[in-house]
Amino acid sequence: MARNKIALIGAGNIGGTLAHLALTRDLGDVVLFDVVEGVPQGKALDLNQCGPVEGKDGNLKGTNDYADIAGADVCIVTAGVARKPGMSRDDLLGINLKVMKAVGEGIKAHAPNAFVICITNPLDAMVWALREFSGLPHHMVVGMAGVLDSARFRHFLAEEFGVSKQDVTAFVLGGHGDTMVPVIEYSTVAGIPIPALIKMGWSTQERIDAIVDRTRKGGGEIVALLKTGSAYYAPATSGIEMAEAYLKDKKRLLPCAAYLDGQYGQKGLYVGVPVILGAGGVEKVVEIELNDKAKANFQTSVDAVKELMVACAAIDTSLK
Ligand code: APR
């Protein structure tokens, strides 16, 4: 059987890390695309030289030509600009919208059967625009945010409880930004929900509230420390988790920015919800019951995403 082909659009910090992870996890051959000449070629050559040491046969190719992504099974999009200190994700909108147009058209022309994972920010608006520009079916285009946001939440919770990160599951809904909605009732240590752990004296509501706040601002905390860009190891690991779910038909239940067509009372937009990811792409949007507070927070998050969509449509009138 031929190897899978993974196209990485954007060969920056996340793109390079994605390529390394795809190689070491044996996901297939990788094409690294970027508009900057030399960078994707240099990273691909460097990564190819990991192969003999790692015992990995996946081949990497760096390119500035969209024709090289032809026949890709998966495209992961990180093209665009990243945040610098003092910037919000929304500040990236104008520049990255134009990038999504070019990328969407490239995918439409050369890899229309691919499963597309968008990572470029502001995520929920960019994945919507990318889908519009590419014209691919909605269930084949998805945004990566929830896996990362819940990984951040799980890391902080594991530290708080003094337990293995492996045993912490967490649920984060809504847009990727300060309005994201960590749902503590559905977040557990080996099945014990956080409210029960608070009752058991493992933590307090105040400490959990502080962790929720830190999770919401998790990306900004890293931007402030790095000063020259934004997080890339955990975003890349989260993107690869989603690609693997598709390529191996794992039927993973993961929080992703998915297209809603009536689910959760929302229509015509992308926002973070739990979905089943398998060989059919987004095979199902899972509708969980939310309490009134989570519902109100989710609506606030949806409203913030809608505002960005309006801003996109004002910049590019082909978007409605
Ligand atoms: N087509 C392809 N690649 C492009 C284009 C384009 N039109 N425009 C810019 N790029 C490339 C840049 O040349 C750069 O190599 O996208 C890459 C982005 O890499 P970084 O600046 O290192 O950013 P990174 O940390 O990888 O983040 C990428 O993901 O999480 C989001 O907010 C983050 O929007 C940002 C994106």
C-alpha cells in the first residue's frame, strides 16, 4: 500500500514541528510548502537526515509550488503570521485572511480530496474562511484549537492534583480565545469530575477558577515569554493527533472547531465542539448537555466568532 501523503502549508515553527512529528510517528511522506524560498527545502533536507538515525523511511520534500501537494490525504495549514507580545489573535485577521484565500485556492486546485486541518489564527474565523475559499465539503475541513486548549487545561489540572497527566481528561468548548469555555463538570481525573474532587478537598473552587483563567490566556502567556512568536510544540502535537485520527480511522472524540448546521442551536459557523474524527473526516458533532452558565458562556464565544466573520466579510466581499 502506498504511503499516506501529508501536505504542510506553512513551514514555520509549527510547520517544521509538524513535519518532525509526522516523520517520527510514521504517518507517511511529507510535503512542506511555504512562500519563502529555501526554508521548506532546508527544513525538509534537515528532517530527511533524521531518518537514518530514527529508523524512519518517510520522505520529506520542501517546495514553493502548490502542484507538489497534489493527491495529499491530509493538509495541515499553519501559513500566515503568528502573534507578538501585545497582540491578540484577532489582530492577525487582515493579513491571515489574505493568506487563507491563497491557501484555499491552492488546496482546491491540487488536493480537493484532502482532509484539511487549519491551525492559523484567529482560528475559528480562519477555518471558516479557508473552507469558503477552498469549497471543500464542511466535514472535511476542521480547525485545531480544542485539543490544544484542553491539553493546556489538563496540564494545569494534573499539576494541581498531583496526578499523572494521562489520567486527566478535560473538556473545552467554544472559540479559541479568551472566550473559550472550559467545562469543569465534564473534566475528570480517571472519571471523577472536578466538582466531586473539590468536595473531596483536592482543590477549591477559587483555585480551579484561577486554572480556568490561566487556560483561557494560555497562548498569551507563552507569547509574552517567547517575545518573537507564539507556541508551537503543543499546537503541532495537537494537530498531528487530529491527522492521525483521520488517517487511522480512529473515531477519536476530540474538541475541534467544526462547522455547525443547527447543532447547539447554531448555524453557518465554525466553533469548538466535541466531534468524532475518523476516515469520514468530522463524522459526527456530539451534542452534550450544558448547564445554563456553560450555555451562556458558549453563546458569548459564538458571538465573538461571528463578529470576526463579519470583519472578514468586510475585508473580502466574496465571503458572506
Ligand atoms: N502561503 C504559505 N505560507 C505562508 C504564506 C502563504 N501565503 N504566508 C506566510 N507563510 C508562511 C511564513 O513564510 C512562515 O514560514 O507561514 C509560516 C508561519 O510560520 P511562523 O511565523 O513560524 O508561525 P507559526 O508559529 O508556525 O504559527 C503559524 O498558526 O497558531 C497559529 O497564530 C499562529 O497564525 C499563526 C500560525
